[in-house]
Amino acid sequence: MKIFNYRLVIFMLSIIFGVVFSIPSFLQTDTGKKISLGLDLQGGLHMLLGVKTEEAVTSKIKSIATSIKYFSDDEDVLIDGLSIRNESVVFTVLDKDELPKVDEMLIKIKGLNVVKNGLDLKITLTEEETARTKDLAVSQAVETIRNRLDQFGLAEPTVIRQGPTDIVVQLPGIKTQADEKAARELISKPANLELMAVDEERADQVYTLSEGAAAEYGDIILEDTNNPNIKYLVKEIPILNGSQVIDAQVAFDQGNQPIINFTLNSSGARIFGDFTAKSVGKRLAVVLDGKVYSAPNIRERIGGGSGQISGGFTTIEAGNVAIALRSGALPASVELLEKRSVGPSLGADSIKASTIALVSGFLIVFIFMIVYYRRAGIIANVALVTNIFIIISVMAMFGATLTLPGMAGIVLTVGMAVDANVIIGERIRELLKQGVSIPKAIEDGYANAMRAILDANITTLLVAVILYAYGTGPIKGFAVTISIGILASMLTAILGTHGIYEALLPKISRDKDLRKWFGVNK
């Protein structure tokens, strides 16, 4: 019989794969893919954020008002008094013949309540749309924060929704106050970019008008980002907002000061071009998070859909703002409800305790298998060691995060991995005691054990899938580890050890020492 068989070749390739791709994780080399340690192992920052969903409703109303204004300008529909009052948009259509055209436009916007009083219109969101907007705001905030942290370069951040309005953020590796401050600013920055027209007719009254008086003209008063004593009177309804920004990059002006160049999508570019063409000689305020960064004069139509934000940024601030703009504005601001710093010493203690549990459990199983099953136990232990290498390698290749529950999963996998070999070994021993030949006992032993092994592993795998689908971060880590361990154990126990037995069968048959090979007294 040939020493090498397809089962043994696959098993040997699995050993090579496991050893090669687990080396960077075990030795923590500078090159190669490694397992990232979770918050509970390497320390970091845990935050609970609350999303102010009411602001998302206000933002939605403002967006509707912007759409109405652009429609009226684009279609030459004469309207008056367009403003936002108590989470509603109000305006008057000056020509009743244009009313059907306005109705047609409003029908295309879902979730609106439109109340008419002659030519006066009042638009609010339906209750269902309000609830949907709030729910969507939290979901969008989760995705936006995750995108920002990914672009910031933080490894394996955890951002998950908790309840109707809260978000849990875990940042492994955040250890210094400076890193914590930068991460918190990046997470909480709304990055709400708006291009707003300056009210040139009343601009000189900005220091004498109250907020209420400005609202009567459809205006709001905003401060300059660098000098709060400088104020601007701008139209409440913006020309454009950050949702139409598709790119933002840091650049430097002629004075070598950081600025942010932004690019608009096709719709935003068209609106921007049309507005600047009609507003030559007037000012356009570039507003970021309620502060005016600049208000340049429009000298000519600006095409191409690009612009810039300048305002005394530091290089780091400009980079963070650019990241926030690229990843999208938060639909509503977030507030810090809870913050916990996890020190690296706690992680070191967890790693030490888990390592002791893993090594001691492994050694006990290792020794038991040799004592009870003799050389068959050694074969099972080879599969067990290979199983651990494969788990580490697969997790490293997929960039998985190892958490404390994940380490518990590896410890549990040690027992689960040897379980299949125990079932196979017992089936072989039973047949040998009945006087069946060694080759037939091995083949029938694997065949008889297959159903029990598959049933146990498949049911456990299904539970792991459910845990991953519905669990939170640490539970997901446990589920991932168990799933990889189950699949690896089936490869090593069913395929690998069978290949070893096939290769050694001539020697086992010549020895005919069942006690030495299987621990059986015949």
C-alpha cells in the first residue's frame, strides 16, 4: 500500500497552512496578518452614546424646505414666506394656477401631511415618517461612526446599536488621553456642511436684530468660527447640505494653511451652479456645524461642483473634518452617556488566566489520550494541535478580533476537537474486541462514528450561527471561534487521522499489538 494517500496529503497541507499563517500571531511579527485583540484583552475605551433623534426630524424638515425652494426656483413657481416653524414648512403660492404643479411635486415626497388654507400650505411629517426618520437616524449614526473610525485607522472598532436611541462604541488600543480625545471628537462631530445665502438686504442689521426678529424674515444669525463677535445673517433654508458631498480632501492654500476641498455629486453641482449664476456679487456662507467658516463673494458662476472650506484649521483638525465629510454627516448629534477606560493590566490578567486555562486543559486532554488510547491517542493529539493552529490562522486571515469569550471558545474547542477522535477510537476498539480485522475495524469505525460526529457538530454549528446573528460583540467573537473550531476539528479528526491510519496500516497490521496501538486487551 502507498504511504501517501489523499487524506494524508490534505492533512499535511492543513498543518503547513496552520503553522505558517499562525506564526505572525504567536510571535507578533511586524509583517503578516495577525489576530487583533479585543477591548477586554488589550485595553481601550468603552462609550455609550445617545442619539438626539429629534434633531433628525428637524433636519428632515429643513431638507424638505430646501427641495421646495430649489423646485420653485427651477420651475419659476412664485412662492412667498417659505420658512420653518415648529417642525413644519410653511409657504404661500402666489399664483393659484401653479398650485397643481406644487401638489405634483409634494406627492413625490413620501410621508408628508399637507394642510391647505387657500394658497397657504403647511407641511409636516406623518407619525409613521417621524418614527421611521428617528429609527433611521440611529442606524445611519452607527454606519457613519463605523466608517469614520475605519478611515481614522483604528483596528477593529466595535459599533453596535443598543435599544431605540443608544450606540455602544468600543475602541481597543486607545490608551492615551490624546488618542481618546481625538477619537471622541471624530465620533461626536456632526460634520453638517451647509452652503447658505447671506441676506445682503439686512446684513448690516445683524448686530441689532434678535433671533426672533431674524426669524420673521426667514433668517438665522450665525457666528464666525474663529471670532464669535463676528456674526452673519443668513437665509434659514440652505442652498446645499453635506448629503450631496461625495469627497473631501485636505489641501493647503498659498499661505500654507490647511483647507478642505470638497466635491459635490451631480445633483449638488447643478444646484450650486444655478445658484451661483443667479447670485453674482452676493455672498455665500460656508457653514459647518452651525459655524461660518467663510463667506466669500460670488464673482461668477461656479461649475464643476467643487468648493473649499478654510477657517484656521490645524492639519489634524482638517484631516478629521475631511474624514467626517467623506463618511457622511451624522443625521443627529450624539451625546456621551457613559465612558469606561479599560486598562491594559486587566487585559494582561485576562490573557494570563485564559492562557493557563488553555494550556492546562490541553495538557490534561493530551496526557489522557496517550494513557488511554496509546498510539491512537498520539494520532488524536496531532490532530488536536493542528486544530488549534488552523483556528489561529483562519482568524488571522480574516482579521478577526480575539476577545475573552473568544479565548474561552478556544478552550472549549480543545475538548470538542478531541471528542470526535474519542468517538472514532471507541468504535474501533469495540470492533477489535469483537475480533474484526484491523483494516476493517478502522474503516467501519470511521463509518459508524460519522453520524454521531456530524449530528453533534452540525447542531453546535447552528447554535453558533444564531449566536453570531443575534449576539453582541463578545458573543460574536465566541461564536466565530467555536464555528472555526468545529469546521477545523471535522477536517483534522475525520479526514486527517483517517489518512494517518491508512499510511500506518501496513505497520499496524504487522505489529498486531492492539494494546500498543489502541489500548485494547484482546
